[in-house]
Amino acid sequence: MSKYFDLTRRNFLKSSAAVGALVLGTCFAGAAPRMMAGVLTKPSESSKEANLFVALRPDGIVEITCHRSEMGQQIRTAIAQIVADEMEASWDKVVVIQAKGDLKYGDQNTDGSRSIRYNMQRLREMGASVRHMMRQAAATRWNVSLDECSAEQHIVTHSSGKTLTYAELVSDALNITPPETDKIPLKKRSEWRYINTAMAHIDLKDIVTGKATFAADVLEPNAHIAMIIRPPVVGGKVKSFDAKAAKAIDGVIDVIEIPAPKGAPVFQPKGGIAIVAKNTWAAMKGRRALSITWDDGKNGDYNSEAFKASLLATVATPQKSVREIGDAVNTLAKANDKLVADYYAPHLAQAPMEPPCATAMYYKDRVDVWAATQNPQADMETVGSMVGMAKEKINVHVTLLGGGFGRKSKPDFSAEAAYISMKTGHAIRVQWTREDDIQHAFYHAVSAQHIEASFDKNGAIDAYLHRTAFSPLASTFIQDTTRPLSAELRLGFTDNPINTPNMKLENGAAPAKTRVGWMRSVSNVFHAFAIQSFIAEAAHKAGRDQKDYLLETIGPDRIVDVTEEKADYDNYGGDKAVYPLDISRLRHVIEKAAEMSGWGRKLPKGRGLGIAAHRSFLTYVATVVEVEVSNSGDLKIIKSWASIDAGTVVNTDTVKNQVQGGSIYGLTAAISEGITFDKGRVQQSNFHDYRVPRMSDCPLEIEVEVVQSDAAPAGVGEPPTPVYAPALCNAIFAACGKRIRQLPIGDQLRT
Amino acid sequence: MITFTLNGKIREFAGDPTTPVLWYLRDEVQLTGPKFGCGMGQCGACTIHLNGVAQRSCILPIAAISGSKITTIEGLSDDGEHAVQQAWIEHKVPQCGFCQCGQMMQAASLLASNPTPSDDEIVQSMSGNICRCGTYPRIHKAIKSASKVMASVGYYVPEKTGEEA
Ligand code: FES
Ligand code: FES
């Protein structure tokens, strides 16, 4: 496994600390991370050990620990940029070590677009501490005052001109106590040399040469390959199976039943029958030869069309209030001119390019796991309970992820590998097929929404009623619950920025008849679709320009505090003093995207521009899409423009790439047929019937403006996604007058 | 016994002749550049060259490559020197990177047969390769850059370059 073991911390400890490296970490005192006051010359692997974030080796190499999962957002590079910048490390001496799952790092759940938000400050402090200690060590060695020593690019220079390299200072620094957090001088923004630049990501070369290690690339020559046929209906189980034909296939070693889960799904494997084989092809053949009869359980009646009708019926009647301003209900009752619209969006599968995959080796007293996981601590938990071991005994190594999008926050696949390894006593790699991935995802919620509004004499919204109903993600954790948590409603629903004297937001109950899970931007996707489509519809009704009307609808620059209306709203866990809902920032991105697109320019017949803007994960994004719709209803996206204000950003090019990719990910919601169910079974199986955007569906140019901001860092990975489908549908309306209220677009343009 | 050339070296395979080349490469010879994304020719993650032309290795039985030359990303160049790889670096194309070996092999094959493709020809040739991270605009730009380089230095001939990884 040499190819992979280089990434582990075991190696890190041996190669660095054991030979007298300077190692620094932070530890958590309650919620607020503080600098650990002490240098670890002899780090141990005990749980009291500090969190190792930076080690300066005697040869001058800096090892920076990345405790978040890499899935294309370039977090490994961003963490290194932050630490190396503050410590004044020379970039060619930086090595990134991927952390295993370990509670001591604090949160490792790479989800919710918060890696930078949660960690930037402590990483800066860590880097600055090392820089400070290097200066201190040099000052002591030279017997001069600290002020006379400056550090730059791995070298400390005295005002007289003499120099010492960081490598030469490592052993001296071992005797220096790190400074207190608040005494560390952090760099001024103007002094940053890596942060807020477009530097290339550290894994780029490995990726273009095919050397990057994803989950299935972990070389464990002894591993057997397992493939699993899982119950087609959530809550179903194996009734009986016949393994004779499968076992007769050359290369098939074993056939193992995986127990059905109990209680709420959480991240438990679905159960089913595993084929264990010498190689992947034998496993694939074995799986085809297996015959299984299923007991479908209570979700065997799940049918998407019927469910859609029930959701639409739910939002047609009054539901539980979530937030209320003024009296929308009475204002609407008295209005003689209303706009009423229902919106619908189907389930989606995340479908990361790399299907779920994990390798596990079970020992009597521990399990080693290598997985493409977004949250190694969830693997520890899930694997631990699957094999009956304490989570501390589960060593989870995180490989590169071939995309995550929320799917890989749920480590059912790691638990499968561990269970089969326990049963066979052999290292096992569980390889999911694309069919497995499409049919056994934790799906983006199916949703229906009803919005109605009345207008004042100028056409402005004077009352707004919005009902949402969707299969709640909460049901994955709380068995049979039909209500979303406020943490789901806050995703683009509770925090509606419309400026109106009368607003009522309601939520209707809905069951989940499958496993529901996070997908990039989660319920922001359908909420932004409905709200931003509706505002454009209202603009049209008022005979106004869509962009002007959008700006007027969000109202004057101000801070919106939705908790003033007693709404249950946690602002993504962000302090509202630091991360307020600031209308001026929303306005700015709208104006910027419009300006970039040449909003208002004359377009040929059949072309149209559409705009949408949305705040999510504390970041503001506006997108303009230009489309062409032919007479026969063929849709072509010409180009799109986006402006993003994510506060302080670490890598400007990564942000652009995320906005481009997040836009195209958002396009999935508009063009994919979605995931549908009949008799509880998913009807799609692979990319031929679960359509995802291809180059031919996409604009060849997505121009992105990253707002230069000193505001606190906010999310980047998810916020570009929700605006895309509504901007596209608004553009389609502008091009051909066809309003899309139900996704996918399908053949609605042909009628 | 099936005999063929892999990244410039003669190889033999005596196992199940229906084995897809992808699984031979990944399981038997540990060449993990070609990825498994769909297993039915829908996504291009497994793309390799068969006698210099892009092929989906997940649906290519090993029996079909008898006497042929195949190249994987590991054999496209010694250390990432191929114009397509260089263009990928220049445009910082990859996000997660999982699809990119397949994308580059497809692009290299396109440019080998058509060194100056039009915008539409690029779209046509690349639309069988899915990127869920949505790097298509950058892939398109990178191919245009590589095209300029390759048009000036002549065709890429796979069997002349590359060592086994
Ligand atoms: S894995 Fe071969 S085309 Fe998808
Ligand atoms: S870069 Fe992630 S799938 Fe293409």
C-alpha cells in the first residue's frame, strides 16, 4: 500500500516529530479554539495530544495537516495557503498531510461550505506562531531584540543583514514557548502573499498524470472486491436468496448477507447480499448470477406521481407558520388581483463522478478503513456500531474524493466494507457501481411550493404567502418524522429577503418514503427556484424589467434579522453580528452580474436573459443566464455570468472554478429527469436515464466576478448552485414566453 | 493467451477473455489512471487509447485488444509533458480530478486526428465525457490551447511516447 500510506499521519509522526521537528497544534477549549501553549517535542498518539497542524522538520520541510476532505474544492491547497502565508514559508517546502478521522481536530464534516469559515482564524494563528518562534529563536541565537528580526520565505534576517534559515532554527525553537493566541501578530491583508491569490492547487500535477489516489486507487493487493445487491425499497429486506450460481463463477469467493438496518436510516448500510470475489469483474459476474427475493416493507407503495399530487395538495391549504410579518392572509383575501403559482421539483441523486468506495481491514481490536468520505468521524461512528467496536478503534484514512456533493457525508459504504471484512477475515474493498449509486443514494428532497402575492398600486408586492412541503432530511435521523428541522427550513425559506409589509411562510408535513440526504446547497435549491422564479413572474405581471424589479423587491440596503419575527433561524451557525443578512451585498452581486452580462442589451429573436440572486451559506451570489430557444423548442445556453460575495476568499481561482462548476451542478436540477419511484423502486439506473449536464448542455463560457471583500469568510462550494435553475428558467421565459414552474424542463418547451 | 502492447510494453493475459480492459488495468496491473464511472460507456472516465484512438475501456473486452496497442494516461507522457496535460495545468482545469484522465485521453485522441478542431467539434467529441464538477468551460479552453501547441509541433503518436508507469 505504499502509494497510499504516504498520506497517513503515522508516517507524519515518524518522519517528523520523532526526529526533533517543531510541531504545533491547537486544542479545543470548549467551542472557541485556542492556541496550545506548549511545543510538542514528543507527540504521542494518545487522545490528549494536541491537534497537529504544522510541523517544521529539521530539513526545513513544512508539513501541514489538512483535516478536511478534498473533493475538488481545493481545501488541501487553501489550508496550506493560509498556514504557509502566516508562517512565511516558502511554497516549495510545503507538504500537505491528509488527517485521519480524529475527534481531536474538532469538526471534520466537510459539508455545509464551512471549512474556511471554521478554520481560517486558527490556521492563521498557527502559522503566525511558527513565524514568531522562528524570529524569537534567531533573536536569542544572535542575542538581539526580537524587533530587529524579520522573517520572510523561510529565512529570518537581522537588521544587520545576517540570516538564518528556518531549518537552522528548528532545534532552537523547540525550547521556545509558543506565544498566546492574542499576542501573535497576524499579517495585514496587504502583506498576504498566498491568501487571496489564484495559485495552482497542490494536487494538480498528480491529477493530470493519473497519480492522484482516490478510494478505489488505494493499493491493497490482498483486498478482495465486494459488490452488494441492496434491497430496492428503503426499509425492505432479503426474504430469500440463492447463491449457487454465483458461487460457481470463477473468482467468486463468498456470498455474505448484510443485516437489514434498524430504526431511522442514519448512515446504516441498507443490508442486502454481498458477492466477495478475487477481482472486480468476477464480482460483477457473480452479482448478475445471484437471485434474491425481497420483502419490500412499508415503502413498497412509493410512487412519485402520487406523491407529487399529495405534496401539491398539502401546499394548497394553510400549514404551520414558520415566519410572519404583518397580515398576509387577510391582505391576500381582500386583494382582487393576485399572482398565484405552484412549483415542483423532483428528487435528485448527487451522482458524484466517483461512485462510493471504501476498503476496510478488520482486526480483533481495530478496523482500518480507507474511504472517499466527507466526514471521517461519521465513518468512525458508523463502522464502530456496525462491527460492535468503540469508534476510537476505527482508523479512518481519507483518500481524495472524486466529488462528494453530500453523498459521501453518509458513510454506509465504509460500514459495508468493515462488516464484510469482519465476516471474511480479509481486507475488503466495496465498490459501488453507478447503478448502486443512482438507486441507493440519500436523495435530494422532492418538493412542492405554493406562492401567492398581491400588489400595491405600483406593482410592488404588498402581501406574500409561501408554503413549502418536502420530504424532510430529518427523517433520515428521526424515524418517520414528517417535519423538517428549522435547519432545513432556514435554507432559503425562513430567510426570505423580500421586503414587504405582509409576509407569511408556512411549512406542511410530508413523509419521506426513501432516504433523504444533503445534496449541494440542500433545500436552498428548490426554495431559490421558487422564490426567484416568482419574483420574475411578478415583474412580468407588473410590466417591469426583471432585474429592476428584483432590486426593488429585496428593498433598500439594510440588515434583515428574521429572528425579530420570532422565526427559528440560526444563520448557518454564524454570528449574526459577523454574518448579517445584508441586503446591500445582495444588491451588489445583482448589479454586478447584470452589468457583466450587458443587461438590457438588444437580443435577437429567440434569445433571452434571466437573472436570479440568493444568499446561502452566508454568501451572496447572482447569476445571469443567456439562452436561445428555437421554434421547435430546442434550448441552448449561450453564456452565463455570476458575481459572488463570499467575504474574504483564500484562492480566487478556486472560487471561480467552484462558481462555474456549481452553476453546472445547478443545471442538473433543470435538465435532469430527476429520480422517480414506482413500487418503492428508483426507476433510473445509470447516466443513460439519469441525465446530468454534458459539455453540449453547458455554456462554454461562465464568467465569474469574485467580489473583493474584507468581510469574514463565508461558504463557496454550495452557494453558486441554487441560483442557476431559476436564472435559466427566467431566461427561457424572456426568450420564448414559456414559464417553467415544474422541474425538470423536459419537453415543456416543445408544447 | 491474449497478447498486446500496453504503454509501449508487450503484455500477455490468460484470464477470462470477456474481462473489460478497465478491470484488467486496474486490478491486474495496478494502472489506476483510468477510472470507473459508469461501466456502460456513458461517462468516459475509463477512456484509454486503442491504437491511438479513444475507447471506453469499461466496455472493451480484453479479447478485442489482441495484437493492438493500448495507452493509458500513465503512458500518455513520461511526466505530464503532453500538450493536453500542460494545457490542463495552465487552465487549472481539474476540480476533484476524477474524470480528468478520461477527459485528457479523449482530448488527446481528438487532437491527434484533428489538430485544429472547431468549437463545435470539441463539444461533439467531448460530450461523451461527464464531469460532475462541471469543468467543461475550462476543458474547452484547455483543448483550444493544446490545439495551438500541437498544431505547431505536429501530431502526437501514442506508441512513440511514454513508459509504463
Ligand atoms: S466507466 Fe467507462 S464510460 Fe463510464
Ligand atoms: S473534476 Fe470532478 S468530475 Fe470532473
